Amino acid sequence: MFKKALTFSLAPFSVAMMIAPAQAADQAEAAGQDQDLKVVAAALMQHDYAGAEARISTFGLTGKEDPAMLINLGNAYAGMGRKADAQLAYKAALNSGMDMDLDMADGSVRSSRAVARDGLRQLGVDLAGW
């Protein structure tokens, strides 16, 4: 098992975490995606939301079920004030077939679904039915 480092901004706060996927089918591909995540995270941390969205599109990651990338996409949309798009991205992460355990910067471990729920809450989405 290998871990990918990911730092991203969950508007309006920043989160640093390690993502531990259940298994990496191809370490070279996973290492490339890890680098992609770092580039996106750097753009988000610099409040370059349009740049982060463009990088996600460039890497061809918008259609994947990777909850971390979907959360990043939601963060980019939220940062640009595109609330409806952010909601869709966070909901896609929440409903993804993957639920990753995320080691948070404060030492806690949270599921990607919990982080996606936080994004939705920050957008003012009522999660009573979730």
C-alpha cells in the first residue's frame, strides 16, 4: 500500500491530509496522479480557483470517481462562487464508489464522505436526508 500526499482548500479553511487508497493498481500511474493532485492543491492554496479547475480538466480527472479530486473540484467551484457546481462535485464525492480514509493534519482520520459533507454544509446545503 502506498500513500499520496494531498493538501487542498475546503473553502474557507485549508486541510492537509494523507490519502491511503485501498490499493494502487499501478504505482507509476498513482505517482503521476499524486503529482496532479499536488499541482491542483497548490492552485487551491493560492486561491487560484479557475486555475485549479483548469488543471483538473487538463489532467482528465473530472469524470473519475476519485473523491479527493471531486472534493478539489468542489473547492474550486466554491471559490469561484459557483455554488450549484460545487454542490454537484461534493455530492459526487459523497456518492462515489470509493470512500477513502483521510489522515487529517490534526492527526484525526476522516472518511472522504465526511469531508464532502463538510463542503456541502459550508455551502449551506441541508444534509438532514443524507
